[in-house]
Amino acid sequence: MKNKYSVKIVIPTYNGGELWEEVAANLVKQKEYVDEILVIDSSSTDNTVTIAKHNGFNVSIISSSEFNHGGTRNLGVKSSSSDIIIFLTQDAIPEEGSIKSIIDAFDNDEIALAYGRQIPHDNANPLAIHARKFNYKETSYLASLDTVKKLGLKTVFISNSFAAYRTTLFSELGGFPDNTILCEDMFLAAKAILAKHKIFYKADAVVRHSHNYSAVEEFKRYFDIGVFHTDQSWIRSSFGGAGGEGKYFILSEIKFLARNAPLWIPVACLNNLAKIIGYKLGQSYQRIPLNFRKKISMHKRYWNNYSDL
């Protein structure tokens, strides 16, 4: 049966390790729905590229210094004539049927973007398990301008760990910013919603993806998020801030841990404090010397071509 859409999967990689082998193997099982799988590798030093080629994926190699969350993914779209582009990360393992499910989202002509549900890896700690349960519900929904009052910033929540885009609209909206510290997915989602398109959260399109972040890693990650929200302040102006959602997350997390892993509550408190401090510093990053920004940022390479004004 001929596919109703031409589909390309784009995966940025760098030293994917054993997890990447499982991602590749699960993708091969669903390859009948895809015309091309492109791996854009940032000069890995392990067998990431070998695994990709062994599984029949196309590979483009760039230097590690060239990688950017937005610009690198744009490369995968610019070289495509596919109807749909699907982005995955090297550590997001697609479950059976996930690729077909996310493709089916585009049967609705109003859909510009779709993203799937993330469930935790087998080794996920209680904090990571709760984060996935909180952010990725079991019920699908549509986000649009009509949901902004109800969902706020959550309206433009999306993750390129597993997300799909209608290629024509991706190009019309200008794609991702070529140089962004992270959140390229939220940037384009916000543009799509403001252009009166819709986003489909497909709860039955599932990948296994989670991180056991330490307090230090959470601090660095939220510093970068603060930088992004400061540079792209129009997003918060249009959809509101994340303060209310953050408070709801903390309360939900404490309740979850009290029932399932009470000894993790002090760890959660420390991690949440690290997030808050990191985010606040990120919002004031322009007052911080460039060398120190690099030290407290998760995505240090972003600052290599950045100069203080």
C-alpha cells in the first residue's frame, strides 16, 4: 500500500552509544512508513555513524562546532521535498506504531505540527518518571489560539525529541532560528499558533525518552531556558509565563513522590530550587560575563560565536 504522504526523519546525533543502537533498530521496524532517514552527525568518535549506515540511513557529517539546535535541523529540511518531516533525538526510542500514528495527525489539514507522548526509560528515577507523567498525558488534544486562555504557555509546548512538521508550513513560517540555545521547537510552535494553525499532541505516538538530571544539570538547563525566554520575549508576551505551570508541577511532584518514593522529596526540592535560580539567572544573562555564562550553561557551544555588545 502506497503511503499517503512522503516522509523524512531527521536525527541529529553525537556519540549515541548503546541507546542509539536501540533507536535505530526500532526505526527500521517502522521504515515502511518513511521515505528517508537522515542522520546529521556532529563528528562522533564512537560507532554512531557506523550504526546509522548499517541500518540503511543516510548520513551527513558536520563538525561538532557547527551544531546548533535550530540550524542543524534546518539543514535536514532544506534538503527535503517530503510532505512531512519528523524529528527524533538519538535517545528517543520509538515504540511500535509510533511513526504511523504521528503521520496520521496530518489527515487534519489544520495541523501544522504534531508531537508524541514520551514515557520514561527503564532506568528513569522517580523525578524523571513524574516529569514524563506530568508533561505527557495519556489523552490527545489540539492546541490553537482558542486554547491559549486555558493552556497559556503550554499551548506552544512541543518537543523535537519526537515531533513532526508539515514541510510546506515549516518553510512558510521560516523554520527554526538558525542560532538558538535551545527551544527551537517552541519558537516555531508559537509562530504556527499565531498564524492560526493548530498543534496536535498524539498520545498514542509514543517514544521512550527521559533524563535523570542532577541538580547541577537542572540549574544549567534552566539557565539556558531563561536565556531563550529573554531573547524571545514575544513568546511569553503572547502566551504568558511558566510560573503557574511551575507551581503546579512542584505540587504534583511532591504528591507523586509522597505516594511512590518519599525519600526523593529532598532531592526534588533541591532540583526545583536549582531550576528556579538557574532560570532567574538566565533571564539576566546579559549582565553576566561571557566566560561565566559558558561555565553555567548546559549548551556551552552556543556561546562560542557569541560576543558581548
